[in-house]
Amino acid sequence: MHINDRIYGEQTITDPVLLELIACPAIQRLKDVDQAGYFEPYFPGTRHSRFEHSVGVCLLLKTYGAPLKEQIAGLIHDASHATFSHCIDYALEEGSEKNLSYQDDIFESYVLTTNIPEILTRHGIDSAYILDEKNFPLQENSLPDICADRIDYSLRGARVFGITEKNENDRILADLTVEKNIWIFRTYTSARLFSEKFKLLNDTYWSGVPTLLMFRTVGDYIKYALAKKYIIYKDLFTTDTEVLKKIALHHETDLHLQKLFKRLNHETPYSLKCKDGDTKVFCKSRAIDPLCRHKEKIRRVSDIDPSWADVVKEDMKPKEYCLTFED
């Protein structure tokens, strides 16, 4: 398989298990699951899919010499994302606005309902090992560290949203290395640059007002459609297009659904002024504090610039908003 990736350029995948996994329905459906959720009404032309990101994580791990099993873990790590990605955390009672953890919470149980385990078994690979993220520290770890997942979605988002040029992303990647299963920047300059780009993405896109509106409106629309039985839970694991088409059949006869759809498409005035009794809405916020080589030692950005520790502490707190629609 030849891939022209917007971050890693021309790439080739030849391993049979990766090729079979990429072609399977559980991964293919991610082509129509938006990475951000439903961002087009707010930032037109920025749609990119969970499929693109998942393959990107696999390519990143491959490029930096991760074992095949870790590449597999990177490829399938988002298989359990519902339609509209993290918006589902605002639609289901089991979701978490502050942590956006629903996809992680159901990851193992969902993957076991797909044909991914069958493919792995056919290639002599233990599914239980692949499904345990603790086995793959390059692929996934906890904030404020960096991992393949975090590196890819931030560099990809930075390109899509116009925060970086390709040559800037290339410089960041060229300065990254792996030592003892840990991502390390060769210089403080690159580590700091990446950290600041990550912060800009977080403040403007991942936890900013447009994302708040997207999460809340998509969540309310899906939650209402589920309550009215216009869709069922199983539909959430099809695609964005399929779910929208299914709910749209009821727009003409349901005035409240029409109102929710207008909100969803950023057509309704709103206020962020807090009043007594207002319901708070939260957005997950993220920060990184990567490791780098500096004066012949491996140190964090915050070790070199202590003020960065304050940035990390503040940005790791969920953002809190008041939101009222004026319709």
C-alpha cells in the first residue's frame, strides 16, 4: 500500500497484518468519522478523519522503529470512536465532558465485537496483548508526556488549521528520537516549539469556544435523537453521514429537532455570560511537557524554563463555560 500522507509524505506499508487491518470494516468506517467531531460549520475546510490519524500513528511508529505489534496498536487505537468522535461524551450519561474518556472506556469491549481479533489470531498475534496499552509506551502514555497518538494528532491538526507549514513539522520530526521507549527531542528549541504549537492548538481549537459549541450542540442533537428512537446506540458505530441521514428523516415533523440542528450548524445566537442557575459546560484541556537533551542531560521543558510548569498546571485543568442559546 502506497500512501501520500500530509505529515509523513510518501510511505509504503507491506506487512500483511497491517494491510488486512486497514482494509477491515472496523478501520474503514473511520474514514467517515471526523477527527474533531463536527468542525466544518466553525472552521470550513478543516475536516480530517479518524482513519487518517490512525494510519498516521501507525506510520509514525513505523518510521521511528517501533515493533510491529506497537504499529498495530497505533493503527487500531481509535477503532472504538463513535460517530462525531468525542462529541459522544456529551450525548451519553456514561461520557465525560472533562476527560473525554468514553472511547477509551469501551475500547477493549468494542474491539472484541469486531473482526480485528480474528485478523490478529490468523497472523499469530495475541489480541489481549495488543489491547493492553501498557505494553506500548511509545504509542500511548499520560499527559503531559508525549506519545505517538499525541504527536500525530497535534502535528496533523497544526497543518490542517494552518498553524504550521510542512517544513516546520518536518523540523520537529527530524529533531525527535526514541531512547529506551521514550520520545525525546534532541534540542530544547524543538521541544519548546512543539510545546507552544500544542498550546496554541489547545487554546484555539481543542478547548476553545468553537469546540465548546460543537461538543454541546452535537451532544444535545444525538442525545435527543436517541431518546426519540430516531437512532439507536448501535447506529453510533456506523459513520457521521449515516447518522445524520437517519436523523434528518425526522426534521420535517419535529420542530425541536429542527432547532437543535440549527444550533448544530452554528446558526443560533448564543451567550457565554454566566447567570445564576446556569449549567456549566466543560471542555477537556491538554498540555505537554516533553523531554529533551539540554546541556548533556535529559530534561523536561519545565526544568529548563520553570514558567512552563505553570502553563502545564493551568492547561491541564478542564475549561469551564456558561452557555445559553438565544432561540
